[in-house]
Amino acid sequence: MRQFRKKLSLKNLKRSFSRENSFGEEGPDAHFSPSDESLDSSPFSPTGSEPSLVTDATNNNHGHVRRMKSEGDNLAGRSKHKVKVSTDFGKRRALSLQEKTCSPFGKLETYKKLCLLGEGSYAKVYKATNKVNGGLVALKEIRLQTDEGTPFTAIREASLLKDLKHVNIVCLHDIIHTKSNLTFVFEFVQTDLSTYLEKNPGGLNPHNVKLFLFQLLRGLAYCHRRKVLHRDLKPQNLLISEQGELKLADFGLARAKSVPSQTYSNEVVTLWYRPPDVLLGSKDYSWQLDIWGVGCIFLEMLWGHPVFPGVKNHKDQLQKIFMLLGTPTEEDWPGVENLTEYKETVTRTHRPRPISDVIPKISEIPGAEKFASQLLQMNPRKRISADLAMKHEYFSDLPDAIHHLPDASSIFILPEIKIASEHRWIV
């Protein structure tokens, strides 16, 4: 019965994309900015982005599909969970609407591949053009194997992205199924935050950090209000456009919190961005899981280096956290000693240190250190929510209108909002 449901789920996804694209509501350029003068100067929309995939070092020049592979990034289960999907479902009556309308969408011949951007364990990403309108897109081509079927993460990603429509979330335009592949068509952007950091060593311009962080929280708040957890926040999964538009990408590990479940897996989030409650064995988490990742990314943007770079395992990762934020106790985190990994991991006590001891420049930015502390609370119940975080005093110098924009509107439609130069910035 479970297998049948997965088949039905993917079939319904295909049907819904056929219906939307047949009437031109969600085609590959549905979100292209009318202010873009040409595809050459800005070949993506304000909302444009694509997924990140694990790639070899030879693909480092294609930032938007790179993923840093640190020791301890033990997400082996990501590509193992497969769901068998019938290879002939694309010919069934469920797709009759697409066939009758003769829509160009849902067909591989609509897109022309330009070059390979990256290759992961079960998928490749290509830069391509839409033959209908000439727009650039990214094709995530997932190989289907008769004995293994479709990766469950692919079905989950498509299912969630179909309903998440926000300027700061990657837009999935189209789904194409052939006998050997399942292809997702995403908007195209040039880079990701990890590559952006590499090109600007020593930390980013604090003004740009603020704009990136606000957009990250804006997209995340939209997800959390819809009870969707991303569960894999890291710089490689945040896409950046030339204009400075940031978009959440790679929802392969995302989960709808509203789905009935007593517990969730604690094998989520790349090790460096995994919160202490999950590292200590907790499987009962909510939006606080993502907020910890936001805090880690915030400090990394300011400093230019990962703030908790564990190199061995979850115990080493916890020690990195404890050395800065202190060892948790029952007094400040009731119930922490009952977590499965606590007694084995906590062998000594560390006193908390000011974040400015590690990142001195944070003390020169009004409200930044206090804000980082609220994001990186050891006790998950004390972490600030994404909605409240956007109203923090740290963002007080941004125009009030930024809080009242429609979901589909970029913050860059406001004349006061512009990305600053990263060269020779001064706090």
C-alpha cells in the first residue's frame, strides 16, 4: 500500500504541473522580472534558482551546484531511500490533459542542454535553454533504475516545492518523465552562498550579510508558517543572483511537520550546521532545527569561516559548540541530561564565551551579537522564531516597507535596498 501511495503521489505531481503549465501559469519564465533588460545581462528572475548537488572538485567553478563535503557530513540515507515508480506511468490517462492541450511543458524536447554543471550520486544538473522563450533554466536529471525506482528525496522535494511559492524559495517550473530519467526544471541562478563566500574571503560586507540574512529568514518564515521544515540549511543550499536575491534550495531533506509522526530522524542537517539537541539524540524537533542553521550561517557570513567545523563525528561537533556556548545543564536546559547521547558526550564542563571573542567584528555591528545569541540558544525552546527574528533590532535600519511586501515581491523592488560592494568594506 505504501508503494502504491508513492506512485500516486508522483503521478499527481505530474498531473498538477501539466495543468498549470498548459495554461501558462507556471511556465519556466512565469517569474521573470519585467525589469530585466536582457537574458544576457540577467538570465534569471528575481526568484530564480536551482538545486545544489554533491559534485566533484572539478566542478567548483559551478557554484550553484556545489556542495562542501566535510568529514562528518553523514547523510548517507539521503540517496538510499528509494521508491519504485512504474516506468510507463507517463503514458497513462492521468496525463491526458497534457496530451490534449499539446503543451510544450512536461516534454524534454522543450529544453536544449548547454553544458553539464555538476553530477551527484543519483543525478546530474545541466544548464539549458527553454526553446519556447529562450530563457535559461537548470535541469536536475535523476536517473531511474528498475530495481531501485525513484529516490524518495526527489518525490518529497517536488511535492513540497509544488506548493511553496515565494520569491526567496527556489521555483520548480516543470517535471519531465522518461523511461530512464525524471527531470526537474528549475529557474537558473549563477552561484550559491558558499561560492560567494569563497570569492570574498575574510567575511562579507556587513550590509550584505544583513540583506542575505533577512531574505533567508523571510523564505524560512514562509515555510514554517506552512509547517514545512527545511532540515538542511547550509551555504551550499542558498542560491544567490547577481542582484543579490537569495533563495532557499534543495528540499530533498525537507519535511512537512503536519505529517503525523511521533518522531523524526536525527540524521538531518549537515554536521557543521546541526543543532546540539539533534546531536544529543533528540528526534522531537520543530522549526528550531532550522533556526540553529540560520545562526551558524549568520556567523559564517560575518567571519568567512564555519563557526563549528567538527571534523570527526557528532561528539567532536558538540565539543566545538560547547567550547563557545558552554556545556548545557539541567538548570538552563531542563531535560537535557535525559537525551540519549548526553552522558556519553559530556565529559567536561565549558563556560560560555562571548561570540565576539571568536568574531571580534560582530561587536562593532549594532545588535548583531545579541541577535546571534538568540539564534544559537542551546535550549531549542529559547531560540527565536523566523517571524520574530525579522523584527529584531538588528534589522532596524531597513525600511519598514520591507516587512509588508507580498510573498512574490523581491526586497530589491524597494529603492533603498541595494547590494554593496564587497571590496575594501569598512564596518
